[in-house]
Amino acid sequence: MSQTITLYVDGACRGNPGLGGWGAYIIRESGEEKLCGGEPETTNNRMELTAAIEGIQHCPKDAKLIIWTDSNYVKQGITEWIHGWKKKNWKDVKNPDLWKLLDATCQGREIEWNWIKGHAGHAGNEMADQLANLGADKTLEQIKKVPTAQVETAKKKAEPDWLLNDPFGLEFADSEEEEEIALNETVIQSEEPTLSIDSPVSNIQQSEEATMTSDVSDIEIEMNQTGSVATADTSAQNTDVHPMIVITPATLDVSGPRQLILDTETTGFYFQDGDRIIEVGAVEMINRKLTGSSIHIYINPKKPVGDSVNVHGITDEFLQDKPEYHEVADTLFEYLKGAEIIAHNATFDMNFLDMEFKRAGFVALSEVCEVTDTLAMAKAKHPGQKNSLDALVRRYEIPQRDRTFHGALLDAEILSDVYLAMTGGQVSFDIDALTHSQNEDGSSARAAVEIELPVILPSNEELEAHETWIKQFEEKHGTPCLFAK
């Protein structure tokens, strides 16, 4: 039976065109892989495409791929638009070299394409975004070491208005936000060979390992011959944290009580009989918003995993070099304490966590955390029905993810979607918060909000440019433009 691989891909561009990077976050049954790379002069769309190509090419051809991208340009292009492009023999198609390569790469593979909202706090998408920016930073460092003349040779001629080929502006909305995030991302310090300008997919070539340091995390980077950057697991954010602990920092600045949606994997069902925890994953939520912060740890139980490997797919060989619980207990306890722990069948997880923390010399986690059991909530809300996590995913129409093997962090991410749906679905828009004031007794009262919106009129030059663009659109597509008067 072939394996199923989940793949998160993302591109980043600082200017469009400008310096760009791509990232691919690969989640296998046996672990994780991270790839990234970049180009000195490119576009956001090209980086999104390159991320998908590099990620797919890195996976076995017989594996089923579940791909998540925040680019509708990529998702709709490969699943819908590409059929018309082929019939027109790729006439007037932007980035035909990469579209043809992506099409060829997908041939003979079983691939499920999914769209995910970018910069919304989803751990997989955030990791792909970080990798894309790491690739751009790495490319920038190499550019600084290359003579100006060679860098100019590497630059491509700026492409004409891409919106003519993307009339719905699917990529335009996030461009400013992506650029702002990119400019504030990691600064990488390393010594690398000079830049090569040969590959149409990636312009970085290197034959030896290098180490990159960033303000997000310390990540070991191995450059391969195709220009990708394979990264080891992200380490902790300071030298006091065990390198096997993956803590993702928050990308959303919100205040309020912390909720941690948590899951564990174990060697068996009975902590009383000596079964141990082998994996812990948790994602942070504040005010019903996922902050982007998460923690993920694999743990050596110092005993065989036994038949439980059929549930989680984590083998004894994989856990051999992982830390024991007492080595990570301090960091894990510090991250979890004081928060409301939300888990499905929480009694199971908390019994194991209490046991492990007591063995490591800590108080029981349940003594310092409030606990919410989503299984008990579901049974009360849907009596007499199946209330497993898979059943709730189907009932609340949560986007499907591969759960051939259970993984702690993956299940925590799924449970966060289920919890939000089960406790009220989408929260009110922020404008509601602006129109209410909090009284001392805790009640709220609606207050008038007076906002004077500025009116910015276009200049004559802008109006002329707009008319020219509309005419170009009508000539190209043979139909009136939506923005025509």
C-alpha cells in the first residue's frame, strides 16, 4: 500500500517582480521534511508554482499527495484553467515554462489539490511561508557575494501586466501583506559559493552543507543540486530549549486567555500498565483566533511502541534518537501551564500527561490547567450519534486532511476547526467589537462609531491608464471588462 503525504507549498516575493523565495513543507508518515529556495528576480506567481513543482518532485511517484496552497492561481490553474491552455497550445499564458513543468510533474501521480487561506494562523501554511522567506533570504545573502554585473545578467525582463491573465485578481489581495511579512522575516547569516544562473526552476546550486541562523529558529540547511534547501526540524527559539522541541512563534498579536488544542500519541491505552507518551502536539488559540503558535515533540518512551504503530505510524527506529520525557518536561510544562487544555477524550490525554509530569518531578498538569473535553461536548450536542474526530469532521464539513496515521499536531489542528464549528462557527467581524463598550459589571452596550472616510479621486494620468488597460483586456478576451463604465 503506497503512503500518503501531506504537502504545504508557498511562495514569497519582495516586489513583483523582485527577490523571491519558495517553500515546501512535507509531512510523511515517518516524519517531516522542509525544502526552500529562491531567485533574485522573479514574481510571486512563479515562486508559488516553483514551490509546488519542487515539493512534488521530492515525493515518491507512487505516493498519494494531499497538497495545500494559499494560491488560487496555482490551485485553479492546475485543476481548471490548464485544460483550456493546452487546447490553445499555451497561447498568451503567463509562466508557460513552469506550468508545463508542473503539468509534466503531476502526470501519473495521485494528487488532491486544496486551497487554504494564507496568513490565517494555520501551522502548515505558516511553516511553508517561513520556508519561502528563508529561501529568499538565502538568495539575498548569495547575491551580496556576487559581482553586480553577474546579478544583472541573472535578472529577467519585467513581465507585462499579469492581471490580464488573472482577471479576478486572485493573487493581488495578499501581495502587500506578503511583502510586509517577508521584509520582517528572518535574517540569515552564512557563507556560500557564488550564484549560478542556470536552472529555470531554481538559481541556487551548492554541493556542501551549510548552517543558517534566523530570529525565528536555528535551522540546519542542506543545499541539493536542484537548488532546493532541505531543512532539519526547527529547533527551539533559544539555547535553553532542547533542539528536538519544535515551537512555532505566534504570528497574530492578540490578548486574552490562552486555549491550547492538544493531542498525544502513546505506546498503548493504559498508563497504569506502563504505556508512555511518544508524541505531543498543541496549537494556541486566543479569542477564537489561532495565533500561529504551536508546540510539537517526539519522545523516546524507552519501550517498544508495539501494535500502536498501526495507529500512529511512529516506529521504534524513528524514536531512537528522540529525547526522553524528563528532558523536555520543563519546556513542555512551561508552554502548557495556565492555559485551558482542549482535547478530544481529554481524560485519556490528561491521565498520560499527569503521569509523565509526575514521573519527571512536576505537579500534575491538570492542577495548573483548566480542561475541556470536546468528546463530552459532542456527546451532549449529538446524543446517540458517532462522535469520533473523523465523524465530527464529516458532520461539520471540515476540510479533509489525510488521517491514514494519527499525528498529534495534525489531530490538534483538525480539532481546532471542529471546536470552533461546534461552539458557534464563525465569530463576529471585528467591526462588532468597535461598536460595543464594556461596562464595569461585565455587560456590554452599543456605542456609536463615527468614522469619516477620506475620498481619494484618481488623477487624469490614472484615469487614462485605466482606460488603456480596459481596452487591452477587451482586445485580448473579446468581451467587455467588468470594470468598464
